[in-house]
Amino acid sequence: MKKQPFVKISEQISAPLTAIAAPQRIAILLAIGTGEACVCHLETALGWRQAYISQHLMALRKADILQDRREGRYIFYRLKDVSLLDLITTSARLSGLSPESVSALINAQVNPSCECPQCSPASTP
């Protein structure tokens, strides 16, 4: 039996929504924001262990939401499409949060102890 167009389209729409549904993944996406971040940057920003963050990053990469690049021993992650942040901000508004409260988290500089080349360029060999 052939799938109806509504079903086929709704399955495609739900795929990225399912991938970001966990609050932890939304937090990671907000911490990455419109720039890029390495795992040590995310550890400092979110206060979570590296292994825990890496599991979520792997799921977001598999869902084709993130892309990565290597610089020495660091891997930097960024959103493939930053319009995903608009979706998160809209979801926040629908949940009763102010869009400004979410926007303030995007690319917030909260990582003074991160040692990656972007946060501490002088510390790299």
C-alpha cells in the first residue's frame, strides 16, 4: 500500500524534531548557537561530562543537524542550518518563555576555563 502524502511529509518533518526533542540536545544547540564549539567548550558551558555530551553530539550528527571539523586534537561542531535556532525560539515562545530569554543563551560567553584554540588562542602549542 502506498503512503499517503500527508504521512510521508509528516514523517520527514518529524525527523529533525525527534532528534532535538531531548532538553539536553536543545541545550547543546543553544550553546553552539550561530558559531561553533568544541566538546571542552560545551563541558564548561553546560557542566556535563565529556562522554555524555559526545553521545548527544553523535545523535545530532547522525540526524544531519550538526557538522564538524577537526583542528589539531579538537573537534568543533556547528549547526548545519542555523534556522533551527528560530524553531527553538518559537517553541520557547509557545511554551510561555520569552524569546529574549532564549536568544540571550545563544552564543553566550560563559566559558572562561575552556582551553580550546578559540577560547584560549595563546594556550595552544
